[in-house]
Amino acid sequence: MTATSLLRRVSALVIALVPAGVPAAASAEPVRFGLPAPTGSHPVGSADLHLIDPSRNDPWVPGRVRELMITVRYPARPNTAPKAPYMAAAVAAAVAATDAGKLGVEPNLLDYRFPTHSGLGAPVADGRWPVLLYSPGATLSRSHGTTQMEQLAGDGYIVVAVDHTHEAEAVEFPGGRVARKALPAPTIEVSKRLITTRIADTRFVLDQLELLAAGAHRDADGRTLPAGLNTALDLFRVGMFGHSGGGFTTAETMLVEHRISAGADLDGSMAYSQSARDFGRAAGEGLDRPFLLMGAGDHSLDTDASWQQFLGHHRGPLCQVHLADGEHFSYTDYQILLPQLGHTAAAFVGAVDPTHSLAVQHHTLSTFFGTYLPHSRGENQTAAPGCP
């Protein structure tokens, strides 16, 4: 799927991921959503941080500097902290409004403020933990990968999810200020600017994590970090993964950012336009570090010319996994949420059993990153692939 077509598809279909034609009075109560509990060795903690990059202007809204919200999930000590909501209030309302318009239901029937399994501000478990960056699909929220991120955090990773401001439907900042989506009409040039912006966002987040590891204890609003987070960040072991446009972002960022030691693309093409064969740089140059391609349904190495181009130039270990009965949004929380709405949505999450889909994803990501994140800077990563 190209970045341009993804923008069109997601703009039209985000949370219209459920077939239309649902009766307006299908339910008088909000849907009681929930995510599966992570199965790792550690409880999961969570903290939202506000970051400001005074060196960059926002590419989508003139006159503003670039601001980001990130969520850090991490292995936590046993705790009784309240659980973080799936989405911030304004984001939940924006997503519910989009959803309701597609489903023909009232927005108040859809409640995306359900609790996750992450303890807000819980103290970090003792130890130094590898860091994984997460980039969501184009126009999606950082919340849409919560199931994968909680599982990885419970397995012993610090997972940092980035919202790309004015690209996501809504981003809520401290105090309730909301940045709405402000993307122009989708074109190849807009798609290229989107990826360029995401690369800069990711590199800035890495810079900020280095400041935190060096002893900074507060975000841009002066909020303190969870106890132990500074010393827990092992920035010699950094990986990155993302869904769709986030997978494309991962590959493009790794070309220019050597702090990232391994990356995974979850069903994202590496092209701005397949018809024009307008591929990203990663497809044309390949990478020299481990990379994982995860496809679904009819999207695979056999059907994506940009992946074929990438394979021909890649110089590091390459792993491939294909979820044959899944679909594009199987690599998001929709794999779990859509069945809870009581509808089939095979066009978006396929016919795969959700439990099996998640098991494959968790095993693949944890095995891949467990194999390839180095124990020290400069460690050889060109050994024979240890693919899941």
C-alpha cells in the first residue's frame, strides 16, 4: 500500500473499519471495549510526555513550533497505580465521532476511554531495558498499537509511541489543549512531506530520550518522570517498528539514524506511489542492519514492488513473516476491537482468529528484537538471521 493511497484509505476508513449499515439504535449503552492482558514477566507502567522542538516549525500549521506527545510504556514494579485510559478524552471523542459517522450510531455509544493494563506513573522495574520506538500508521493515533506495546513492555522493553501532531485525528496536550488533523489533500508531495516530518519527529524523540537518560527529570510542562525511568533507558539497544506508514517511517529513519539497531515494518509499503514506482530511499538503497517485513492478506513480497526493490539492496539480516488470513489492520488494536463490536470486518482484519494473530505478532516481534538488539554499541549484527 502506498503512502498516498494509505492517506486516502485511512482518511475515509479509520474506524469505518466496521461495515456500514449498523442500525442507529443497535445498543443503548457504550460498547465495553477491552484489550487482552499482557503475558510478560513484568507489570506495565505508562507515562505521557509533552515534548517541544524549538528548532523546527510545524510543517502543517504555520506559525507554530513542532510539539509532540509520546507515551512511554515500560516494565514496572508491582504497583496499585490507576490504569491509563486507552485514549485521552479529546482523542477518544474525535475517534468516536469519526466512527459514529461511518457506523450510523450516536457518538456516545462508543467509549474509547476504557482502561488499559498500564499503571499510570508506576515505578520502573530495576534494570536497564532496551528501547523500542513505535510509529503508528498514517493519520492514526499512537494509541492504536497499545496491545503490542503493552506486551513488549511486559516482556522487558521500554516502548515509546509517538503521535505525529496534525497528522493524527487529534492529539491532546496537557491542560486539554487539542491539535486537530490539518493535512492537505493527499498527493505524492504531501506524502513525502509526511514521511520527512515523521523522520524528524523520531530523531527528536531519540534526542530527548538521551537527555532523560543523562538526568533530565521533567518534560516540557515540568511533569516529573516515573521513578527509575532515567537509569532504565538502555540507549545502546534501540529498535523501531511501525504499522503501515509507520513501517515506511521506520525504514526511512534508519537510513539516516544509526542509533536504531534493528527495525520492523508491519504491512507498510516503502513507496509513495506504486503505479509510478516512486519508491522511498530505503527501497532503493537498502539498509545495513536487521530488518523485519511483516505482511498480511494479499500484501507480501510477491505483490509489493517496493519490498522487492528493498530486498535487492538490503545488506543486513532480513526476516519475513506473512499473516495469510489477516489484513492490513490486523497489525493494530482493531484486530481485537472490531470483533467486540459484534461485526465481521474481514476486509480490514481478515478471517484470522484474533488470538492467533496476536500470538504470531508478539512472538515475531519479541524474537526478532531479542535476537538483534546488540548488547553493546558496535556489536556485529551481520550474523546469520535468527528469524522467528
